[in-house]
Amino acid sequence: MTDTPLRAARAPRETKAAGLEPLAVLPVFVPLRGKRVVLAGSSGGAPWKVKVLAAAGAHVDVYAPEPGEELRGVPGEIVDGQVILHERSWTPDDLWGAAFCIGALEDEAECVAFVAAARGAGAIVNAVDRPHLCDVKFGAIVNRSPLVVGISTEGAAPVFGQTVRARIEAMLPRGFSRWVAAARDWRDGVTARFHGFSERRIFWERFTDRAFAEPDRAPSESDLAELLGETEAAPRGGAVTLVGAGPGDAELLTLKALRALRSADVILYDDLVAPEILDYARREARTMLVGKTGHGPSCRQDDINALMVQLARSGKQVVRLKSGDPLVFGRAGEEIEACRTAGIPVTVVPGISAAQGAAAALGVSLTHRDAARRLQFVTGHDRRGALPDDLNWGALADPSVTTVVYMPKRTLRALLARAVEEGLAPQTPALLVFNATRPNQQALRGTAADLADRVEAAGLDGPALLMVGEAFSETRRAVQAEVERSRVAV
């Protein structure tokens, strides 16, 4: 099969991520186990910081001439590291040999002197409540050690940061700490067993799936044995996965689609795939635009098929990322056939279709029992870009059906006019949805008789979907809403 000669061809091209947005701070993690840390002073945040430092395994010397009761009690509360309280003022000699120094001092001049002395001793420095003097700053912490999450708002919104921490804590079961500890213990053995990166990745992907499936139990040696066996038995070589990216909203991705993206070596994606969806891929993955746009310059389907096969034959895990659902007017059949002909393993991860996404965004049931006994998806153009000759016009004129037409913009007027000629009631509700589920989604409402005029007058652009049927009657919905309100009032 070949593309229409009316469509200009373009070649697949590799793309690069735009890179990180500007960072207010660089998140780094400092190993302190067995290292000496100095904290001077006893201002409000001192006790908590001493506990955190000790929890990281540090040897903490605290210098405070007048420690409060809370600070005095810290040495007896720690569960790791070591804390020694010196009830006197700090001196520059106290700072030598320290990896990290913290000034919890009330007096600004003393704090400035402390920071200068600490830097002179070669330590990194934090000054409590004085960000202008800090080399590093503390953030909110989610502790599933050895899994540790740090959160910073750069001092702009501490309460917001604390709320984010609480949300993340709710998402991360406490049992993850045991799984990450097991990963630390098993890593050297896994590396020695599997020399290839792809094999190790298979092991750790399966390990992660198991951890998320059973986070509240401790992993055992039997888990290790099973994972090693599964990895050794896993098929080797490249494969292709067709993945539905949904109509635009990245949050509509399925969990299976996310896993496929995170496992991909190469991602071949279309123009209509929302850019933020690619952010879910591994940073090491190559991304290639194999754009196919309606009536615009497009990569030839034969070229895309050949590229998929070539990459998979070279041992790559290839994701063919398609807008909507790949099995709904996504030419998935040709790509599946190309892979099978070449002996390449191919699987499909379905996605939210454009029709589903648009209906959900509009709050409309496509199969409301009072309006539709059938739902049909129709293509708006043939290979030449013209209105298809073989459409079932009787089905399109059926008043009891909801019709969704994909790629309808060029043939919209001819399609609706012919449907009316074939018996579709001119006043049948019809709407054209642009950019379904995206922030710039817009819907033009009308009837089968006047929608084409409304679309031409509006001059909107973007991927569009035509939806026709009584399911979209605003009058019917308004009446039903009034009935429901009356029932509630009674």
C-alpha cells in the first residue's frame, strides 16, 4: 500500500528533547555516613537538622553554649549516626575536618563569620533562615530509605512543598524501602550474571513491576531466583510495540503505555502526539518524528514500515507511538503486517481514542439509550483525500445512530450534504471538535444542514473530529437535567 500522490513526502528524522527547563536549584544528594558534621547554635531549626544529619549516618558535633531542652534531648533520640553536644561556643578550630557545617545562629555577624570559617576549612555550608549565606539548602524529605525524595520550592512556598511531600508519601508505600534495599544488595550479583545492558534492564523492569504489585511485603531470595530465571528466559532481540498515545492529554496514557515508553530504545512518533508524552520516555531513548498529517507533508508508510523493521532487526525495542488508538484509523494493520512478514515480534497497546476523549471532554454519552442504538466510526476521506465512494449512506442517515467521522475537514461539506440527501434529518445535531482533550480544545455546534458554514466562518485549525447524532442534542440534555433536579427536589 502507498500513500496518495497528492500528499508531499518527507523523510523520518531524529528529534532531540528541548532539554531541562531552568532549575532554581540543583537537586543533589550528599553521602554523610561516617563523616563529621558540625552544627553551631541552637536556633529553632537546630534540633530537626541534627536528627536528619544523624539519620544520614553522620558524626555530628553540636556547639551551643545555651542549648534548649529539645536540643539537649536529641542525643538520646537518634537511631543512627552519632551526636555529641558541646555546651560552649564554636571556634574556627572546631570546623577543621568537617564535611558539612550548619550555622543555627541568631546573630547575623556571628553567622557570617561562621560561614567564612567553615568555607575556609573546606566544608560546604548551610545557614538556618539565611539563604543568602547557604551553599546548600534543606528541603522537604520523603523517607523510604534507601529511596529518598527531596523537595524544594527554593523558599517560595514551604507549605506547598510540605503538601507535595505528603502527597508523595501517600503514593509511595513504606514497603518500598525493603525493595530498594534488596536492589542495593542484589545489584552486584545481577551485574555479574548479565553482562549486557539490555538483559540487566529486563531484570530491573521486572523487579520494579513486582515491587509495585506487592509493595508491602519484603522481597526474598526466592524473588531473586525467579527474576533471574525470567530474565534468562526472556526473548532476545528487537521487537516493535504499537502504542496509543491518546488524543492529546498526557494524563490519558495507560499504565501499559507508560511501561512501553520507559522500556523503548527508539520511539517513532507522529505529529499529533503531544510533546509532553515524550517526557515519559527514558532519557537515553532516541526519538524520531515520522510525521503523518492529514493532507500535509507526510512520511511514506512504506518508509515507516522499513524503518521499524530495520531498527528491530538491529536489536532495538521500538515503540511506534500513535495519536489516539492505533487500531482506529491509525494504519496499524499495515505496520503489524510488515513486522510479521519480517519475523519481528509485534504487540499493541491500545489507547484512548479521539472519539472517547472528545466525548468525555464534552460530557456526552455516545451511546445514550434514549438517543443511540448504535455507534459507528467513519473515515472522512479515501487515499486520494476525497470523499470515499463506498460509504454506507443508509447507515449515516439512520436517526438512531451516533456517527463519529475521523479526518473530516476537507470533505465536511460534501459529506454532510450527501448524508442529508440520503435521508439524514437536516436538523440532526452535529459538531466539529478541534484539538480534543488538549488545553486549546474547541467545539463548533450546529446541525447537519449548517455546520459546514459555521466551520468556514470560524476559521479554526487543528486535528478535528465530526460527531453527528441525537446524542449531542443540547435541548434533550437540558430537559433531562431539569427532570433530574425535580426528582431531587421531591
